[in-house]
Amino acid sequence: MEFEGSGIGEECGVFGCVAAGEWPTQLEVAQVLTLGLVAIQHRGQESAGIVTSNGASPPTYATHKGMGLVSTAFAPEALLKLRYGNLGICHTRYSTTGISELQNCQPFVVDTLHGQIAVAHNGELVNAQALRRKVMRHGVGLSTSSDSELITQLLALTPPMEEQDAPNWVARIKNLMSETPTSYSLLVMFKDVIYAVRDPYGNRPLCIGRIVPVSKLHSSGAGEEDTEGWVVSSESCSFQSIGAKYYREVLPGEIVQISRHGVKSLSVVPRPEGNLPAFCIFEYVYFARPDSIFEGQMVYTVRQRCGRQLAIEAPTDADVVSTVPESATPAALGYAQQSGLPYIEVLCKNRYVGRTFIQPNTRLRQLGVAKKFGALTDNFAGKRVVLVDDSIVRGNTISPIIKLLKEAGAAEVHIRVASPPIRHPCYMGINIPTKEELIANRPEFQDIAGYIGATSVKYLTVEGLVSAVQGGIASHQQDGKMMGHCTACLTGKYPVELEW
């Protein structure tokens, strides 16, 4: 919950769909794309865009983009022009590079020597400035400040190993990967296929689902012949709402071709020898929806394990365990289970407070957090409360909540944080405040309990977080795949050398 007022942003989300079988399809591709975007709306709320194609040669593209939430950007009449698509890709944006305006809205569509391509991207290129200079030296102008347009132009350039008469998309994507090691998950639409691509470090998530008849959605009897379409998404949480079953993850460095005929792995680009994968560990901590699956495990379950590990590392004498609604709830439940303390709710959240037309006068500012939360006094009056949170970024969100609980009758408020202190900025797609703004780097951190008004404050260790995440992977992994996670914002150890 601390993230909500912290200035930390959730990167972006990508989604794609290809109708299976004969075209024109009976599958409402535009509707599938819209519902898929709604399901990953938590990854970006600034803008959204959809590009559909009829898949002909040459294809006809239809595009719609808009600012704000998907529900705002896509009115029913806007979807009418997308309705003839047999395949399409879409994107919901939170800007980590590039300013927030419609020209930076994805997907980007550009003309190439062999026809139009559309590209949607989640991540942030660690060597973007050098790549921008390289593209411009080729005489290519860039109309936006977005990394995604840069990627699109790099893909449009003909690589040395390609014949002039036909595009070799595997060669082009490999050429892109050789130019920039991370961070990106990409969807590239060309003619009648979508290429799903994940950088060699697997820093950002990407997975594939299979649309099946609703009657077979929850049965094990749905075979390949029942496939109505293929979808690819930043998170698997989008699959259930569109009637799709989880198929598999796109592997780090993998280039996957998705067509009406099925899914085909074209290549896997390796990392430099000895380098581990670097999947962003904060996808587990906060960014992803709890029902998403990464590396074979549900995010909710990982958060529970973090809570259990936190109870082992930072026990305390208390009467009840609770959380600030609602992203840290799984960790709080895990803490309660491990410690043997009862879990209760201490706060009731007003879900509609949001942005308001009421201008904040002095009295409203003094009420502060009370506008957003109500104290469930009967549950905790006179009791010692353990309050579990995702993270403390600046400390300006949790402090008034502690004050509210104490004024409502809590005898003690012990803060337990289900992730380590954030000390370093992210250069791979997460918008983290500057190093100086982070509470863990400020003098107040030496007595953070006193600073925020808590009885005590303890964090999960980096080792504890990694063991909670990787323990679930090791328990089901039989093929000896290497595990690795990016903890750069916690440790300052970045998976690749940064270029400025």
C-alpha cells in the first residue's frame, strides 16, 4: 500500500491475440484485446492503445489510442473500426521514459521496406541514449521520447545477414538483442503473425494462453483442436476473463511466433556465459496481480511465503496481525499463520476516494488519511497490533495510518515490511523516486520507528525475500533451469553494466 502514494510506477503491460483456424474469424478479437487490457490495467493507467490487422498480404491495420484508463480510452464506437481484425496487439502505459501524452501511446506502427509492423513494449532500455544516436546516424528521425519507438525503428533497419527481398524477423530481433541486453518484453505484429520476445535476462514477464470454448475452460479435456485463439500477455491474470487457459511462459531470450496455426519457438538467444536470469523480484513483491503466475508459481502464494519468512526473521510480542488494505494482505496472512497470531482487519478502505472535485482546504488536509481509511476500532482497541506492509518508500503514507490506529485505541503498532528497504533507483522499467527521496537513504532511517511513530519497525532481509521467491520455483522445477532475480533496487547490483 505504501507504493500507492510513493511515486513508484508499475511500468507497462502488453497483450496480443491471434484467432485460430479460418479467417475471417468469428472470434471478436477487438473485444478480447480490450478485456485483456482491462485485466492488466494495474500495470499502467496513463494511456492505452490497440492495433488490429486483417492478416492479409498486404494487411490492413486499424488503430485506436487514448489517454487515461481503458474504459475511458475505448468507447464502444471506437471499437467498431477494430472489429474486422483477425489478430492484434495492445498496450497500457505508465511512462518510465518519455512524457505522458498521446504521441507516446503504444503500439507504434511504422512502414518498413517489406510492409508495416506494429510494436508494443514493456521495459526500459539500459543503453537507450547510445541507441538513439545510432538510429539517428542512419538518417532515421525519432518523433517521440519513448524507448518503444526506438525499438520499432531498430527492427525496421535491415540487418547485415538479411536478403533484400524478404524480411528475416528472427535475424532482425536477434540484431536488436545484440544491440541492447535488457529490459524488454515485446510484441511485434507483421502481416499474419505476432512475434513474442523476451530479453535474454527475462527481466519483464511475458506468457502465452490458449482461448478454448467456455464449456472446456475448467476441464482437462480441452485439446489443441479446441483452440479458438492464442493470446500473449504481460500477466496470466488476463486469461481467465477472456476464456483462455495458461499455456506457458516465454523463456528469457526466446523468440516465439504466434499464428493462426499455433505457437512455435523460433530461437532462444543466450546471455553472456555465467550470467543468471534477472527477473524483476518486485513483480512478486508488489507490481503483479496476486492471481498471476510467474515461473510456475502464483504471486499470492509467494507473498504468503514472504510473510511467513518475515515472521521467522522479525517476531514480536503482539495480540493481532493486520495490514493496510489490500496488496499486503497475503503477506499479513502468512505472518499470522507462522506466528500463530490471529489475523484481523483494522482498517476499512474507501475505494471511491480517488481524485475528487473537492478542493483540499486546511481542515481536509488535517483529516488526511482519515478520508481514505476508517478504523475498525472494536477489532483492536487496547491490543498490540502487527501491521504488515509491502514496503516503506518515503514514509509519508504509513505514518498517518499509525497515528490513526493509535488514536483509535491501539496499545502498540509494530510495522513489519514484507520486502527489504529500497535504496537504489531502477533503470529497467520501474519508476522509483530518486535515491535522495528514498527513506532508507535518509538520516531518519536510523530511527525509522520514531520517525513514523511506530512501536518498532523490521524489514524482510534480501536473503529472506530471495529464498521465499526461489523456494517455490525449486520445489517444482525438474529440468535444471537456472534461477536468478534482479534485486538491484535493494542491493545496487544491476544485472548488466549501465551505459550513460
